[in-house]
Amino acid sequence: MHMHNANGRAGENIAIGVELGIRHFDSAIGGAGGCSFIPDAKGNISTEELLRVLKRCDVSHGMNSQNIALTNAFLAKELNRDLEE
């Protein structure tokens, strides 16, 4: 399942996907990326938000949140912009 965070609803949609049995999700560190057809829309759902949604839905993921945070900080510095956390 691939979600852009247009209108800030990606997390809700991921939770519904979990309820429907979906277990494969795309995300991007810090929500980096974009949406070419919705002006000023946020990019992809951030990996950080995806992990929070999966935790609330009691779905294990095996990802290291601390490493995700370190990668977010590195990418934000390289892109010279704030990313979602």
C-alpha cells in the first residue's frame, strides 16, 4: 500500500489497510518525496508515522526506530530542509 499524506489522512488509511489484512506498506524517511498532482501536498507518509500507526494497530515491523531517526536527521541536513518526524 502506497500512501501520500495529502490532507494528513495517510495514517488513517494505513490503519484501515491493516484492518483489511494488508501488511506491505511504502513509506519515506521524513515523508520525503512529493505528490506531483496536488499542489503544496505533503509527500509520502513518513516512515516514522507509519511505525506509530503500526504500533497502535499492534503490528510488528522489525524496524529500528532509533536508526530511522538518525537517518531522518542525516537526510534533513543533506536536503537542507525540515522533514516530518
